[in-house]
Amino acid sequence: MGFSLGYKVSETIRKGIVDPKVYEEDPKDYMLGNLAALGGSAIWLILATFLKMPISGTHSIVGSVLGFTLVARGTKGIQWLTMAKI
């Protein structure tokens, strides 16, 4: 992922949106959530491209990561300042 998005963007997605420490007791949730975020945003990007809609790949993955964390952990661990910058 670092090659296609750039170091800063991939680092923000990896650690800046959600504090990974909230998943220390169950890292499987974090892994599955990120996998689901990747799959869901990929499907959305393919569908939106097919429909010729203007989209942002970065915002799609950010929204997906935020979404799975809200479902799995609520607002705990969300980096709201980073979200405001995005």
C-alpha cells in the first residue's frame, strides 16, 4: 500500500485514523476490519467508476476504516483531529 499512496498517506491510514492500541486485546478484529475496509472500498470504487461518478480512493478507505472502528469499538480510539484534517 505504501508504494501506491505514498508514505505519509499510508501511515495516516495505518495509525492516524484509529489508535491501534484499542485492538491490542483482540488484534484479529483489527485485521478483519482492515480487510473488510479494503474489500468494501474496492467494491465501492469499482461501482462508482463504472457509474462514472467522481470519487476519491483515499477518502473511500478512510471512511471504511472509520466505519469498521465505529462498529467494533464505538468512538474509542478515533483520532478526531486527524479526521478533521482529512
